Amino acid sequence: MDVVIGLEVHAQLNKLRSKLFCSCPTNYHKSPPNTHVCPVCLGMPGAMPVINREAIKSAIKVALALNSKVQPITVFDRKNYFYPDLPKNFQISQYDRPLALGGYVTIESDGGEKKIQLRRIHLEEDPGKLSYKGSITTANYSLIDYNRSGMPLLEIVTEPVISSPKEARIFLNKLRMILEYLDVFNGELEGAMRVDANISIAGGVRVEVKNISSFKGVEKALNYEILRQKNLLKRGKAIVRETRHFDEAQEITVSLRSKEEEQDYRYFPEPDLPVVFTEELLKEVEGTLPEMPEEKRERLKKEYGISEHYAKVLILDFKMADFFERVAKLVDPKLAVTWVVDVLRGELNYRDWSFYEAFEKFAPEEFAKMLKFFVEGKITEKGAVEVIRTKLDKGGDVEQIIAEKRLFAIPKDEIEKFCREAIQENSKAVQDYLSGKKQALNFLVGQVMKKTKGRADPEETAKIIAKMLE
């Protein structure tokens, strides 16, 4: 049975200083509830919204980067519905005259390159946040925090062209990467990107799953909902057009209400917020577009001579690419890319950190200094890894860490001395090696590593022992 998926992605323009229609600050994420509010975002009688010009420019920048057609005139509308997180009982959104139409995002799917077509992009205010003790299905009450109310929210709607949960996750990862490249969005913040997913089986009734807060959650919600709908069809039951909620704790979707139709929202134009885009404004915004991922990939390959594989990995995170470039200015780029992508990224992933933390904990210039010590043979590969781990966990100066942990590599003549001792003390391993048991060499190398407390280079040690036993 064919699966048809369309996504509605809500991304906060959280790099802006103030909310969409008022001057309340957007850096609310670590603040006490209901402290970043004013009469406008609380919907007080008589409060008048005023459009944030920078929010408009950021939204246009996203639309241009996503190959969408910015409309010459856009209209804000009142979307009327009652819900506790909506203090005005309507949301200022956009309906029949959105900010931009069309566009696409290119992804690498299992079947090769695929364009995920977009239907529209529009700007709206974020509602407040409801919090539950436990899950939405078991909580006895909910609490409301209006700090988020009025945050500039960009809704990006795809056509129903996504064919699997995995493809949906790939699209969302690519979209997040583009938004972060544009510097309008910080995906690390809670609630920065939320997704509504529409799913149908074989062209049947469409079911919406609302407010999924993580990319892994989207994939799990879609997998569960597809399985649920297929099981209903197998049992001869009808699929009901409805809105459902993804319970992340139980990894299931639960019914919330019957699906609203557009007429249920009684859209009508917001009289205080007409917006007309001039050619000058569009050109101004177009001039601020940064280097995008595909452009960066080709430049990195050409400028630094790195492989397609490493270039593709680097562009997944513009902070990682920036870190690499700053290191590659100081040491051999091919050495830099292997240590940044394979080693440093692995250590960051182990700690569940991003390259934001890498810049804070281990400056690229310090990282390059460590690599120079490695290239000059002053520390071993194992020693370099130990420096990275210590820097990330405890901080400190590279040279100080090397000295305190005695990571400076042992001179070759000393290694040769320890190799001779290992050969003399382990005659059985020597005989095994000479009889063709090559793994015995690893044992002898291990004995040298013990004697040097890991300061000898294993590869160089193996060469020395093999030569001595010829």
C-alpha cells in the first residue's frame, strides 16, 4: 500500500531580538514562566500589533533560499479558534495570500536525489506553551506559559510527496541545516522546530498528527500511524479523518478531535497589518544570502582538496565546517578533516554536544597546535586523543595537558630499547611470530605500550619489532 505524507513545519525565527508583533525579547527559554509578556502578546483589549520588519526580512531570506516565489503583497489573517494557549482566541497567521508560494528542498533519498516540493511559506505568531504533569492523556490539569506567545513562527508546508518516515526525517534534517546556514534559527533551543504530519494510505482519508517536537519523534509517529492505519484497513474498518497527538513517552498516537476544515477557522484579514514588498527590499534581502550547503560542499572540495565524503559530512553542520576551515588554515587540510570529522565529532557525539560546545571548549587554533605536535612526532595518536578528551572535559592548555599527563612521545632510541626488552622477556611470543603467527606481534607491541604507558606509537613500534626479528 502506498504511503502519502505531507509535512507542516513550524520553525521559530529565534535569532531575532523581539517577537513578531511586540517588543518582548525572544530569549525566554531559560526564564521563569510568563515573564516575557506584554499586553500585545497576552491579547489584552485595545493592544495593537506592530509588524517586526526584521522578521519579514528573515522570512523572505528563507523563502529565497528554498527557491520559493515571494508574493508582492502578503496579508495577515485572524485564524479563529479557542484554545487555552491562545490568549486572543485567534491567531494572527496567513491564509490565501501567504508570504511565498512554491519552492523545493533537494534531498538524498534511498532512490537517489529527490526534490521535495513546497506548497507555501507563511509567517505567523506562535501560541503559548501548555505543560502537563505526565502525558496529555493522563494529566489532571495543564499549566500555560505565555513566554512563547507571539514568537515569530515560519510555517513551511510541503506537497504530499514524501513517501516514507525515513524520507521525512531526511527532509527535516536538510531543512534545519538550511535554516541554520541562514542564521535565522537556532535548532538547539527547545520548541525551535515543531512538525504537524499528514498521513494517508493509498490515497485514502488523511489523518493529522500535531505538534511533534523532535525529528526522531516524527519518524516514530509516522511509523506508528502508518501501522495503525494499515491494521484498520486489514480488519475492514474505516480510517477516520481526525487530528491526533503523538505521545512520546508511549510512542503512540492518540485521538484529539475530529479534523477541522478551513471554514471552521473563519479566516478574515487582520486590518492592522497590510504588507507590501518592494523590489528594493527583495534585492536587499537577496544580497544577504550566505553560501548555502551545496555551494559550500563544492568549494571545500576545490579549495582544500578533501574528498566528496568528507565535504558532505562537513556541510551537515555549518559550525563544524567553520571549525574545520579555521584548523585547515594552520595545518594540512587532509589531516585536519580526518581529525575534525572522525575524532572530534565522535567525542562530541559521545557527550551529546554540538560544535557550539567545540568552539567554547577547544578553540580551532588550539586544535591546530595539538595536530602540529602530532605531525612533529611529539605526541602519539593516542596522546592526541587524550588531549581532546581532557580539553573537552576539564579544559586547560594543550601543552600543559601534554606535560601533566606525560603524553610527550618517547624518542625512537628509547622505544628500540623497550622493544629489545619485550623480545628478550617473551620468547614464546617471538617463536610464535617466527613460526607465522602474526598476531604474536600485537602481543609484543602491547608489552612495549605497557612499558611506555601508552606513549609509544603502536604502528612505529610494530615496525621496529618486526625489523628486529627479521
